[in-house]
Amino acid sequence: MLIELCFGYPERVLSAIGHPVTWIGRLIGALDQLLNRKGARRAAGIVAVLILMGVVGAVACVAELELLRLPFGILAVGLLASTFVAQRSLHRHVADVAGALDNGGVGSGRTAVSRIVGRDTEALDEAGVARAAIESLAENFSDAVVAPILWMAIAGLPGAALYKAINTADSMIGHRTPRYEAFGWAAARLDDLVNLPASRLSALLLVAAAALSKDASAGEAWRAIWRDAARHRSPNAGYPEAAMAGALGLSLAGLRVYGGVRVEDAIMGDGRRDADAADILHALALYRRADAILIALVAVLAAIFIAPA
């Protein structure tokens, strides 16, 4: 976590060899082309997920075992594992939206937020851009930070790699379209399952962060979770989104447009809809505190479980 927080993933390395997630994405793309044909698409999708998990899990297990044989191998494993966490990049992308709104107006804000959300952004006003950025921050705190760390704590490098493979498969093929509704069913359902504990933990971390913040309300965050989270169309995204909305006194989610299709979702929180760049900055401050709490929690657990007898 500290490696990724301090250094991220260097652009020079990215341009030279790509990123482990892009390697996983190429495998998913190849399986899609090979297996996603007319006929028994749901069965083919299950086979694709099993192959994906087998390959990624085997490679990660071998990598961890071989690296641990080296002097200071734990640092090498940590360096590789850091590629599956996105604390730094998530903060940067969301902060870019606030900067774009402040410096370039709504048009620049739409361009910046389109890089981190899947919804249509052309018709978003300033409040819509700000809400989209905050919703993405909340959801990705769970998906891109807490979940890989949780599975890494449970199963080491293979745990994080397998989680990322499932999550990437869901983002690539877990869509309700004619091509993917059946083929991506296994990836989407498995992603819901592996994200379930992290989404609840993320909400609790945001409540704890709000309790340590002068400009956030832990009580409202907790009430929003209990009242709204389960009504979200996603079984997991509602928990961090509701916590973020309640803590900041906002209303998030609701009507969104994906590929020209209007999607009505439940409202998370009962505060203002009129968000702006300042609210994005407040959300980022809450995110930093929640992430710091997570790092401290991991450090305490590590001290307990790896301390010499």
C-alpha cells in the first residue's frame, strides 16, 4: 500500500511493458473472441472465467513463491502486489475533475469525468459532473483499494491477482447487452460476490473517517447506509456511495444515462444535489482519511500476525 501510495505505477514502465491489469485484459479479450459464440453462451462464460482464474492464479502463485526465495523477496512481492492497488491514481483522476471544473468550466469537467465513469457525460451540468466524480471515488475506494487489499490480506499476491482478474472481467464482459448478457453472467455474479465484504468495510471506513473530520458527519453517513444502501441497483456500490453522501450532506446516484438509456436508481443520502468542485475536494479529504485508517488497520494486523513469537 505504501509503495503504491508513494510512487504509483511509473509511466515509463507502463509504456515499456504495460500493466498487469492490461495483461489480464488481453487474456479476457482472447477468451471472449475464442468462446463467445452463438449457442451456450452462459456455459462458455463460466468456462472462460474458470480458465482466467486458473491462469492468473497459477502465474501469481509461482511468482510469489519464486520471489520469496530471493534475498529481500518480500519487497519484490510487495512491489508486484502494489500494481493491483489504485490509491494514488484514483485520487489523481478524481482531483483532475475538480481542477477541470475550477479552471475550465463544465466542458472541461465533462471531459475529465468521462475518463473515470461509464455513463454519458455530454448533458451533465456542473452538479452532475461533481456528483459523478464523487460517486466514482466512493465506488472505486471499494473496488480499487479496499477489495484488493482485503483479498491480498487473505491470500497474498494470488488473492489480489484473482480479485483483479474477476473485477476486470466484469468491467469488460459483465454487461447487459446481447453479446454479453449470457456470456458475462458468471463474471458479473462472481464480481458481486467477491466485492460484497469490501463494500461493507469501505462504508465503515468512510464512517470512521467522517468521525475524524470536522466537515463531515459520521451519524448521517451511518443513517444513509442503513436507509439507502440496500436500495441501490448494485448489491455493493450503494454502501460506499451512501456513506459518502451522508457524510458530506449530499444526495448521490438517482437518474443516470448509459449509452443513451436512462437508468433510474435510488437516491443515496438526503442532502444537496447541487454539488460542485469544492464538494469533490471534501470527498477526497474524506477518502484520504479512510485510506489512512485502512493502512493503519493493515499495519496493526501485520504486526499481530507476523510478529516473532
